[in-house]
Amino acid sequence: MKRVSTAWVVLGIAAVALVLAGVVSRFADSDPDGLTKVAEDQGFAHTEQSRDGLLGDYGSVTGVVGVLVVLGLAGGVTYALRRRHQREQS
């Protein structure tokens, strides 16, 4: 059985996460989320303030940026822990 390198597994997971965040979120964001639904049900949804800007609304860009931030943080923590472990080994 052929072994798959860790780098390919990480790249595959990152690709799937980015596709899900970028493409699938377009279908999911037509329905209100929990807080929006409660605001509509309670009658104060009209008081919502405009969220202009690049990340102002939920959608593909926000999802992709979120995935990249989480992957960056996870990668940074992993890198730091590996370096620390290697220093303790030597």
C-alpha cells in the first residue's frame, strides 16, 4: 500500500475547506441564522445597522478568510510546537 505524504493530506483538507467556505456558503447564506431569525421573530430586525465593507456580510469572502485565518493559526501553533519538541530532543 502506498503512503500519502502529510503535505498532500494537509493540502487536500485545505482545498476542501476553501471550496466549502467559498462555494457552499453561497447556498447557505440565503436563510437567516439564529440571531437574525430571533430578531425577525421579535420584530426588531429593522434596527440592524448596515455592514458595509469587504467582510461586512456573511458569504464566500468571509468564509474563505475565516478558513485561511484558522489554518494559519493551526499551522503556526503546529510549527511552534514541533520546533519546541525538536529543541527538547537535542
